[in-house]
Amino acid sequence: MKPRIPVAFWVLVFLGMGVVQGCSGESDSKLQEIVSDDASDTSEIQDIVGPEIASEVIPDSAEELEELVPEVVEPGCLTPVPTRIVDNNPDETFDLGPYLMVPTPTSIVIKWRTLEEEEGAVLFGKEGTDEFEVLEGKASLIHAVLLEGLEPDTRYIYQVRSGERTSLEHHFYTAPKPGGSFQFAAWGDNQGGTPFFDVVDAVTADNPHVIIGLGDHVPNGQVVEHWKDHWFGPARALFHEVPLFAAIGNHAYNGPTWYDLMEYQKLSVNPNEETVYSWTYGNAFFLVVDTNGLFFDVGNMETDWSKWIKKELESPEAKAATWRIAYAHEPGADEESWAEECGGVLNTGIRVWLLPLLEEHDFHLYMAGHVHLYERTMVGNILHVIGGGGGGGLEECETPSPVSTLFVRHFFLRGLVGCDSLRLEAVGLDGEVFDWVELGAGEPGNIIDQGPGPNP
């Protein structure tokens, strides 16, 4: 006996095969009616495509059906998260870079720094295809070249050229189409610590799609050399291949090098800021906040940043996303957190203004650094995670946390942003996943799996 399953399923199967591609008129209307009714009797499909085709495709048993069903994938999202390849090939042809910024499904920005003003160009193409060249069109020290007209979720080979020097070959991937699943890596507070080299090696081997910076990536952002010596230098090979979306920390001291090296003008509150911005990638919307300034309302008065943040939370991009994630340098959990007992300082503006606003707009996750440890807790329905184990000196906790899951060690965060769940893992330098939490899609606060505890 043929298994009874929704006829709408078979409509999708036949459409995919092109069997009913030429249907029109009465048959086409009949198909629409069948899909709407979601009937389970396959005889109606046989009336449309004919008994011979139907008998060849419709399986005879549930076992055959199980083999067929995985081939039908929900449009726009893939599970498991697609694997990517990150080559570990550091290239010192130029003073800094090349590195990747602001990927979209059809574009990306490639940046690098030279010691003298020179004109730049990017050579790129898919493997086995013709090579394209995009000229910068001016001489500069900080080079930024926009590549457009690319294919979504596609790997490209690229090189950069300035003067008579050309970099080695590197790679980039374009972003997936809206709705696609992906993987990120996040950390904060490397601050020149030697364990950062091990963090970078671990992240590179993990093959993430994007990098999220949680701030304080240099000891002193006013010192130009710190950006290369303590961040872009150690992560040179990783940044060749994986784009960076960073939050500014207090140790940046609002130094001008931040604005020279980043490329968030088109995403930010205004082109001169680049520290408060939003971005979308696959099935997620991200809000990035600068905790060094007035990102919150002051009494009844809105600031430029708070007004912009409210607007972004109401944007079509935020509302359409499966996952809504915010991050900044400073954390905001209070009575749910033990971080202050370990010497950390929390941000009152995050606590009393931003987190309630995020919860009102159905955000799932807030990530921060600033406190040099790992902590996971819930603030209302929002998962609140401190990821400040990127390499700087660690905090000291005299007693275990009675209110949260807390570890004092160096690590990075792995985010697996899937169709039905978001899994966040804390990964040690030895590759061990020492804590995790998995959220179900839909209403925030739905924890479907978590580490062995102690759990918040």
C-alpha cells in the first residue's frame, strides 16, 4: 500500500522534476486547489501527472519515503550549517592585510594598508574561470576596494596589488542568501595577551563564516602600532579569509586607527561613526552597540544613537530574521551575574535600557566582553553571554558563581546559526567544548539543550 502523505509534498517533488512545469489552465488551478486542501490521497496527483509518472516516483514503502524526504530542503536555509574552508596562509606582502569587510550575497570589501601612498587593485575570480580586476582609482595608504556583482554563498580566489607588489592568493566567500544558516566565531579582550595566538589558531581551524569582535582587541587604541602588533598581525591569515564585524571597546580609546581600518560607514548611525551599526547575514540580524557613548535615552530625551537603535529594531530586516542578536563590549546582566564578584564592571545603560528594549523586540542573544572570563546566564528571555577570554589576563573569582554558568579560562565562542536552532558553544584552546546552550527558533528564551552546569 502506498504511504499516505500530504499531496502538497508531491506537488513540490514534481515541480522540482519539471513534470508539471507545463501545466496550465484547469490542471494548474487544480494543483493550487490540491495544495491548499493539503489532501493525503495521491490519486489526485495521478489525475494531474498521469498514473505512469506517479507510479515511478511515489514510493511503495515508508522506508523509500525516508530516503526521498531529505532531498526536499526548505528554501533559503540549509541544515546542517554549510562547511567552509579557511586556509591558514599568512601573507606579509603588505604592511597590513589584505582583510575582508562587509560581505553581502553579491558584494564584499577588501582592505589592506601600505607604507607609502600607492594605487591599488584587486584581482579575483572563481576557481577555473576568467580573472577580473577592479581598480581603486586613487593612491592611498589604507586601501578599500568594493567588489560587486558576485554570486551568493560562493568561494572566490583573490589577490591585491599596490605598486609593483602583488599578494599571495587568498579566498573569500560571499554571504548566503537571506534565510541561510551559517557559523560564526566570537571573542573579546585579547589585549596583547600571548594566548591570543592560540585563540587565532583554534578559530582558524574551526572554519567560521564570519568573525565577531567583542571589543578591547588592543591594549591602547591610541597607539597605531598596537592594531598591527596585537590584532591584525597575529590574526593576519584568518582575516585574509574570514570577514570581521567588530565592536569597539574602551581600550580603543576612540583612536583614529579604528576608523581607518574598519568599513562600517554604510551600516552605521552615520558615516562618521562606524561604532554603532547593524548588519544582516543569512537568517540573522545583528545590532552592534558602542558602550563608550550615549547609546541610551537620557531621561525623556532621545540621543542620536538611541533614536537610531530604536529605528533599527523596527526595521524590516530585524523583523524578517529568524535570529536577532546584539553585541557590544560591556555586559549588562546584574543580579543574574557573578561577574562583578570576579572584578568585572557591568554597564548600567545596557542593563536598564538596552536589554529591556531588546527583549521587547524579541532578541534571542546578547554577547559582550570586558570581563575576562566566560559567563552564561538569562536576563528575562535573552541569553546573556560574556566572551572575554580572547587572550588578556584572566579575572580572579574567589568563589564559584551561585547564579550563572561561569568559567575562568581562555576560549572563543562558536555560533551555529541554523534553521531551527541556534547553538552557542564555548571552545577552549584545546578544542574542548566546555559549555554550550541551544536555543529553539521562534519565541526567545526557549532553551532546548545546555551544558552540564551549573546552569542559570
